Amino acid sequence: MSDPQQVTDNQAASRFELWVNGSLAELPYRRVGNRLVLIHTEVPEELEGHGLGRALVAAAVDRAVREDLTLVPLCPFARGWLERHPDVAKTATIDWGRGAGA
């Protein structure tokens, strides 16, 4: 398996993506003003358990911090990961309210 840390922010497609062995793991988002709304993390079954979802969410956090955006984790995986990793979550402004910014 190739390095799962090479996340691309494909702004034209509005998604963070990781290509691994020809398969795509992705985290689509919407940019609404100064908010980055995380929609749904999708990791192919054969790639689960390799930290790809974590890498996608971390890339979203990095962009939010870099561009001073408020992260809105509508995606259950992203929300859960951020809740379990408060050290990472505290680096960004996060709107935990359901449906906000959507």
C-alpha cells in the first residue's frame, strides 16, 4: 500500500482525496462563506483501517486553520474523529451544531 498521508485538496471537485492503489478515499465538502462543511468520508472497504479517514479529516483541519475557516463536521466519521482527538480539534474553530452552515 502506498503512503496514506498524501492528501490532495481537489478544490475543483470540492473534496479532499487520497488515491491508494487505484482506489479513491474522499471527504467531500462545501465552502459556505468562511465555513468548511464536511459532508461524508468515504473509504473503500479494502482500504479501511489504514488511517485514510484520519488523514482526510486532518487535511480539512489544516486547511481550516490555514485559511481561518470554521469547520462544520456534518460527516459522522469526521465529527467522531474530532471528538476523540480534542488535541487536533482545538487547533481549529469548529461549529458542532447539527445542520449549521449547510
